Amino acid sequence: MNFRSYILILLAFAIITGCHNSPHSKWKAHKANDDQLTNQEKIDLFVAGSNNLSSSSLAAVAQLYQNEEAWTKAMMAIQLAIREEPMNSSYHSLKADYAFQLGQKSVAYREALTAYQLGSKSLKQSLDLARMAVVLSEFSIVNNIIDSLLIAYPDDVDVLYMAARKHDNNNNVALAGEYYQKVYALHPENRDNTIFYAQFLMAQNDLTGAKMLLAAIDENVPKGTYLLQGDVYYGLEEYDSAAIYYNLALVESADTATYSKILNSYVLAENSDSLISKGQSAVLAYPGNEKYLLLTARTLDKRYRFEDALQYYLTLYQLDTLDTLVKEELTYVQRKIAYLQRKRQEERLLADSLSKSLSEEN
């Protein structure tokens, strides 16, 4: 056996088994990092030492990439290990972890389920599967698993959160509220719990409670959270505040539903300046949306900005020449503009006449 092969064997043993000391062992066990090699150097040794790595070596390489948080490379390595040994539940557990880190939540759930079915259904495998299922709101398989986890970990905040989500999904209001509250009391920084707890309270028409929970959430949250915050303030008839959060959601990504929430908030808040500004932005983003065109035109009309309103009415009329209501409003605005033009002309003539009279007197 050459030196390189010897090193490979030591590495594989250290990484995969962990090399724990035994109280009855005559030899001192060595940890995987006792060799002072970097993770990449260890990977290079594995790859250089064999053209056809075994499944256990591939899994060891995956875990070295995991240590570097190189999730894509870890995923590639563990997939090769699974190809070599598809019935190894621990490999599927690793793949579930890597998929979750890569945002592949459906894959993560499927792999966690596979690991659970192939394995000994240990507490860790149960925890992994339940955690993935809760993220996807897929409770059909894990309801009983969550119950067993509660028995094993009655004070664990993650398990309590799973229980809250499970009971919320099953419309068990009393238990859902109890577990959400327990998690919030033990770990108020748990953002997921806070958001789902707030949604739960909204469903119970406790808007004040939901508002209190969401007020503690930091910035840089997902769009859905901004929308939830906006909905809470909208339900409390605090329309200007609702618009603030809807606008934050719009920054994340624009869509007609969010634009409509903002515009409705400004209508109810009677904030015509913001309504015009956001209406114009909505028309630019969705030039064929007749609702946005009409709302912007009418608001401009009410603010005596007839010529600006005319442009939106003309666009609306071009979109649907058979819309009699738009035609009437367009005609009415044109009459207003004509009246103002005549009035301005008369005022200019009067001013010129007075100026001429003053000049003659002098």
C-alpha cells in the first residue's frame, strides 16, 4: 500500500466514523482535522487517489464541501454517492440538507421522506422530515410524527412551532394559538413563527394583536410579509400606513394586485396627491389597464388638472370607443378645457384693455 492510499483510508475513516475515543481503546483516536490539511486538500487527495471513488468516499467529499458551504458541489458529490448506493438513508438525509440550503424545498422534502422510509425512523430523521414538511405546509404524512416529537421534545421551540403549524392547518384554533404563543414567549426572534402567528390572529379577527407582533419584525423581509403588514393596517383602517407596507412590497416585485392595494389605500385615505403619483406609475407599468387609467384620469380631473386628465381619457377611449361612460367623461373634460381657454382669453383681453386705458390716461 502506497502512502497516498494510506492517507485516503485514514481520511475516509476519520470523516465518516468521526473516530470517537472508546474508554476501552488502547490507541489514541485522531480527529479529522488533526492532519492540518484544508478541506480542499482533503478533497484533492480523495480525487487523486482513485479514478472511481466509492460511495462512502463520495459522501465524505460531500461533507467536506459542506464544511466549506459549497452546497452545489456538495449536492453533486452526494448525488453520485446515492447513484452508487441508492438505499443508504444517510445519503438521502445529506441530500435533503443540501437541497434545503439551495432553496430546492420540494427536493429537500422528498429526500427527507426517502431517508425516513429507508432508515430507522430515528428522532433526527423524524425531525428532518417534519421540518421540511412544515416549510412546504405538507402535513398529511407528518401529523403523527409531530405528535411523537412533542413527547420526546416537549420544550423544544422548533418542535413547538411545528405543532403550532400542524394545529393551525387542522383548524384546531385553541391548540394552534397555545403553541404559537409558547414559541413567541420562548423565542420572539423566530420570524417564521411571528409571521404565521400574525396570520393566525388575523384569521381570528385580532388585528391589534397581529399588528403588535408584526411591529417587531425587522426590515428586509420577504414580499409576503410586507403584504401581510399592509393587510393588517388596511383592516384597522389605517390606510396611509397600509400603503407604506404595500409600497415596500411593490419594491420587491411589481404586480397588479399590489398596485391595486396601494391605490385602494390612497382612495380610502383621501390622499389624492399620492393617488395621482402612484396611478401614473401603475399606468406606465400596465398601460392597457383601464382601471388604472380611469382612476388616474378622474383624480386629475378632481384636482382641476383637466389637460393632464384629458390624456388618460383619450387613451381610455382609444382602448374602447364603445364605452359610453368614458366618452361622456371625455367630452365633459374637453368642455371644461374649452371653457377655461375661453375664460383665459377673456381675462387676457380684459387685461390688455385695462393696460391700454391706463396708457391713454397717462
